[in-house]
Amino acid sequence: MRRVLGKLGKLTELKVCYEAGPTGYALYWELTRMGVQCEVIAPSLVPMKSGDRIKTDRRDAERLARSYQAGDVVTGSRSRFACLHPGSASSFVYLLRP
């Protein structure tokens, strides 16, 4: 991962985001440990055009990248970021889920 990100620029200057999912925040923790600014976005809050019903990973990634670059992922005081728990709290969160 470090080699791929290194091709994009200095790790400390990169800003990346991805949609929160069922796999947890391991990618977030790894990226931040490497010095990359990473944000996890709640998928339900990514802006979408009405009538756009075709959902593919590629389209989702492009839409998220455009929205993130344009600053549309955060509007006013309403944050569109997922809640991040520290590593030790993550295990506890999984216990609370049904």
C-alpha cells in the first residue's frame, strides 16, 4: 500500500477518503499510522443525483472522490463523516451490535 500511495505524492500531503463499511476501520488506522490524512464517510450521506439508480463500486468511488474534492462531504455544522472509535473501543462496539 505504501508503494502505491507513494506514486501519488508525499504521504503526509495526501488526503484520502472511503465509504464506511462492515469491515471496520483497519484501513483508516493503517493510513493514519503512515501519515496519510484519511476520512471515513458515511455512505448514506454521500450526495447523489436523483434518478441515479445504477450502483457500482466504480461509480460510487468516482462520486465520492468528486464530492470530497469539491468539499460537498461536509456541509455547515452537519458532519458527513462516520464516527471513529479508537482501536480498543472497536472490539467493544462489535459486542454491542446485534
